[in-house]
Amino acid sequence: MARSVQTSSNFRDALLRHLTYTMGKDPEHAQPFDWRMALSHAIRDRIVDTWVASTRKTYEQDGKRVYYLSMEFLIGRLLEDGIFNLDMVEEAKEALESFGMDMRTILDDEPDAALGNGGLGRLAACFLDSLSTIGCPAYGYGIRYENGLFKQSFVDGCQVESPETWLQEPHPWEFERPEVRINIGFGGDVHFENGKTVWRPAEMIQAEAFDTPIVGWQGRWANTLRLWAGRAVDPFDLDLFNSGDFAAASEHEALARTISRVLYPEDSNEAGKELRLKQEYFFSAASIRDILRRFDSQHNDLKLLPEKIAIQLNDTHPAIAGPELLRILHDERGLSFEEALHITHHCMNYTNHTLLPEALERWDERLFGRLLPRHLDIINRIDDAHYKANPHRTLSARSDGQVKMGELSFIMANRVNGVSALHTDLMKQTVFKELNALHPDRIVNETNGVTPRRWLHSCNPALSGLITETIGEDWIADLEQLEKLEPSIEDQGWLDRFTDVKNANKAALCDYVAGVHGVNLNPEAMFDIQIKRMHEYKRQHLNILETIAHWQEIRDNPTADWVPRVKIFAGKAAQGYHFAKDIIHLINDVAKLVNADAATRDVLQVIFLPNYNVSLAERLVPAADLSEQISTAGKEASGTGNMKFALNGAPTIGTLDGANVEIRDHVGKENFFLFGMLADEVMQRRMMHDHAQQAINADPRLGRALEALRDGTFSPEDPGRYTHIADNLTWSDYFLVCSDFTDYWRAQREVDKAYQDRKAWAKMAALNTARSGWFSSDRTIHGYMCDIWGAKSLIP
Ligand code: F58
């Protein structure tokens, strides 16, 4: 599809036209917000041209469509993404500058769309970008949360949450589709009438569609992200209003809206659990109806479904889509149960993102049956059919009074995939051991990837420019071409330029941190960064313990030749996860003391940046010297931050966990700082009842760091504040922080040594970039298209 050629004066006119007629503003009085909206609309117009053409072509060609169902899409900002994907950076900049406006200011005015928690949601966003770049006809389906992931701030070092309000200002990227409203039922009962099973829900909520076009690289293709918002079937009761009960008059509307109000409401109480399950059914059922409506508009034989559609369940959150499709095919469309099951099975696929037992979704069957009575019957029949075909009782989706969404997803799915080679192996050996034995071809691996457009080209324009100058620009859509950089790495002149880029990125981060947080970081120091959700298995506490031990050692010998470091942390803890919040508090307390210590502050600084989100990651990743990927082996399914850092020239210090294994294979073991136990050693070690005490006894540094937690060094105003963390590590330490500490310390000192040889370090960093091409989400999506979906690109 040819892109229309526009001159920049043309674009300037478009910008002015939108400022005038869309925003109703005169350039003289326009605020950054007005300019952002005008620019967004001008860019959006171009995207819509591609979008309409792509949609038309999808209908014409009637190829297989991919449906990616995900409770989360962590897309972040869209304006910069659109400008880069359309290759309009210079045009946009010039147009703004001609009105005296600075593009960075305008881009930074956009709030992040934080419709996700972390890796799983960000992966979905990278996949959308790759699907459009590749030209695979696809739709993302999710929920239009009015409030995305909470905002994080610190009060006296403690995490405080406040609602996120990305929709407070008009959101220029979405198109409301009032004509696409689907009624979704809950509760009620099931009847048998005229030879048919009929579900009569007690409650109805409407799902209204909002579409966002997702444009791929160079604007050649655009797919749709369709998000559902909750609406009342009858929003307003005039009688109640007239009787003076104004609040009750709009109660239906308020209740219906709660369903798309927040991302993952707390599910520690019954009401929260129910809302979560309702959210899952709400968006899955609306999506299935929509998929069938689109299919029906072009076909009249349901047997063709598996040939025309592939549904991907992003984790188990949309797992109910399976029984829902089956229910419609059987109860409403009159197919036999067996036929409906067969068709459903061949349309559905499931991606697993975790082996943590507490994260595998299970629903109390009473709650489930109360909300979805017909689906509970259907799940029983799915189990029966599976049992008949494979007599093995322990494998049911419904047992012990629970509905098990992992088992259900596995049984329903044609393909089940893990997200890194190690994770996929462990899936076969642990959570899905028996199911895998019954269906040995079902599990496949698709190692995650990240989009090079956002995670190199746009977030690191200086490096992108150097790469393009060196090897041409084809790498942007074919990331493995980065290997062509290798000969240049031998050239000291080129390597110096690579280092200059890193230094400039670090300086820009310093400016940002100084401007926003009033902290001056030392740009000469090594920037050692750990950014991700807060979780014990990710072991931010291992990092801070090592930092404490390091600080103690510097104090012992302040004049030694220490390698200056800045330790940067960012990440949110779930609102109810108190231990993780205490780790944040600890890091902030350590930062307070260490940064004020005149004896050490030239060589060690610690900072926890608040409100980690996609935009902050885009600033941090290009400025990193060292990437911390230190999870307990066997616990991190893949990781994707690890890939972003390596791609941007930050070597990893890490365990052999998740995709770290493959990163190390690609970049070379000499360019990766490995430490820690392997997944099977972890399992063995845990059997030792006193593993932590043994580790503590063997390493005085560890003992001393733990002692500092106990004696109130970091919280003199409340000396007992961190005793429970020290106790947890000493007496339980499920994630083996103590057992890995000594080797982590060793690896960190190796890092120090390596960093002192700045030329060798630059080479190692550049090799990380040159050899990370395999971690493009384009490669991952090609894998899904070929191994799982059987889908084809429609770009000639
Ligand atoms: C993440 N999972 C994995 N889950 O932890 C990470 O290793 C992997 O790289 C990534 O998926 C993509 O495959 C993840 O982000 C969640 O956020 C859950 C969502 C539901 C509530 C509990 C957290």
C-alpha cells in the first residue's frame, strides 16, 4: 500500500487546520495540550488512511484473522509511536517549530495508557506493533479501563497509590462505536425448552466498542485494538428521577461502568473476586460475539471457523472465551456438542506466562456457578469429553470445588505455549506434566520479543541514527541485521561514537532526574538499573542487600579505587502486597542514608524513581550500563526488560532464568555476568531446611548487611521497621536470596573490574546490541503465525 507523499508544508497546514477546526484555537493562544491534540489528529488522519485500506483488504482477501484476547494492553503513549512508525519525525518537528513549539514538550504532554500491570500487558502491546508491521490481519480485544494501573508516589519512602486518570482529557486515538453494543448476561438460570438448552441471565450489561488503529512500520498496514467499555442497558430511570431519587435514577449506569472502571481490582475480598470474574467474562463474551458477527458477514458454514479465525488467549484471563464459543455454537447455533467442541478446540490457543502456583487462576465453583451457570455445565461436559478420550481423572478443569482456568485453557486449546525455552520446558515438567504426557504435541515454545520500533528506534534515536548510518535502515523491520554491526565494533572510532551515544543518554537521564526529582546523579558513574514490577521472586531485595554490603565495604576503606555506581530502581508493588511495599520503603531508606554519606556518595548513589511506566522505561533503558535480571531461577517465565536493555547496549548481570538463558546464548557468555543457582539446583537447595542460615554463616558480608536491617541503621526513627525482612530471609527465604548472595557479590565485583576497562566494556555493550536482533517481537510473531495460527501476511 503506497503511502501518500506529503510535503512538510502540507503537514504544517494539516496541523494548523486541526488546531483551528478540531481544537477551536488560535496559535497565539494554544496551550501544549491544544498542540498535542492538533498534532495527534493530523497524524491520526494519515494512520486512518492506512487503516481503512488494511481493513478493506482483509475483507477482500478473506484470509485467516488472528484475535488476541488480553486483559491487558500496556501501550503507553501513542503520538510518538505514530510519528515514528509513519517516519514523520522531521516533518512533525519542523511543523511544530514553525509555530515556535518544541516537539519534546508536546510529546511529553500525553498521558500513558497504562492498561496493564507489567510484562504480560507490554508483550501484548509489542505484539500489536509487530502484527501491523508484518501485515498479519489481527485484532486486539481487551477492556477500556477508565482508570489504568494506579499512580505511585512516595510519602516518607512508602508507596502511596492514587487513581490513574488517562481519560480525564480527551483521548484522540480512539473511535467510539456506539453502534457496536453487545449485551452480556450474568447469573440467572438454565432451562430446557423445546429440545434446547436456554440460559436466562438475571442481569445484563452492555459492552460498547472503542477502536484504536495500530499502525505498523512505515504505515504499510494498520490493525484494530478494540476495547470494551461497560454501559447500562437502560441507563436512566426517569420515574425514579421524577420521584426525586436522583442517585437511584442513574444507579444502573454507575454499576455497569464499574466493570470497566479499574484494572485488576483488589481480589482479596468476595466482591472484588466477583468483579474480576465478571470483567473476564464481559470482555471475552463481547469479543466472541464480535468475532462471530464478522465471520457471519462473510461465511455461512460454521465448519469454516478454524480455517478463518485463530484466537489467542493471553494467559487464562480470557479462558472463558472457550466455553462461551462452545455455548453459542451448541446452544444457539444448534451444532452438536461434539462438533461445537471440535470447532472451538481448533480455534483456541493459550499462552502461559507464569509457573507461580498462586498466580494460576482458580475460581470457587459456587461463585462461578452463580455468575455463569450454563458455562459451569459446559465445563463439566468438556471434562467428560476429555475423560472419555483420555481416561485420566486427575486432569479435570473442575475439581476440588474449583474451576481451574489453566487446565481448562490447556484442554480447550489447540496449541499451548510458553514464553521462553526454559519456561516451556518447566511447563512440561511441572504445572502441565500430566496433560503434556497426554498431548505431547500441544505445548510449543515462542520466546518473547520486543518491538524494535519503540524499544530502540524511537526511545534511543541517537543509537538508532548511528546504526542506520552504519548498516542502513532495514534493521528496523528486520532486527537480525544488527549483526552487520559486528565489523564496526572492531573500529575504535565507531566504538567511541557508540560510547558517546550512551553518555549522552545518561546525561539526558541526569537532567530529567535533576529536573523532576531534584537529585543530581553522577553521569560518570556506572548506571546499574533494575526496573520491573516489585516481587520477591524478582529479588529487588537481593540487589539492595548487595548494595548495603557494598556501602559497608566502601565505608571500611573509603580511599580504595572504587568504581562509581548509581543504583537505579523503579517498579510498582501490588496494593495489597505488603512485603513488596516494605522492600520499596527499605530501598528508599537506604537511598536516604547512602546518598547523604559524604564518605561514599561520590562512588555510590541509590535512587528509586516513582511511578514506573512505559514512558519512564523509555528514558531509562537507553541510559543503562548494566541490566539487573536476578530472579530466582525457574521463576521468571521470560522477562522482556532483559531484551530491551541488551538491545540498547547494557550487558546483563543475571541468573539462568527465563529468556536470560537465550540472551546469554546470543550475546556470548563472555558478554553476560552470570551468577546463581540453576532451576534444578534451586529445587534441591530448598529441600535443605537451613539453607539460608548456612549461607549467612558462610558469608560475613551477608550477615553484616542483614544485621544493618535489624539494628535500625536505615530507620533510626523506627529501628524495628526491617526486622521482619531480615527474619524472613534468615528463617524462610523461599526465593533463596541468601543462597545466591555470595555469587551475586562475586559477579558484581567482576562487573566493577570489567567496567574499569572502558574500551573493553564499550565493546561488550556494543556486542549486546549487535547480537540481540533475535529478540524482536517480529520474530516472535512470525513464530506464532507459523507454529500456532497458520496465518499469513497480507502485505505483498
Ligand atoms: C509476565 N507475567 C512474566 N503477569 O512474569 C514475565 O516473565 C514475562 O516476560 C511476561 O509475562 C510476558 O510473557 C506478567 O506480567 C502479570 O502481570 C499478572 C497479571 C495478572 C495478575 C498477576 C500478574
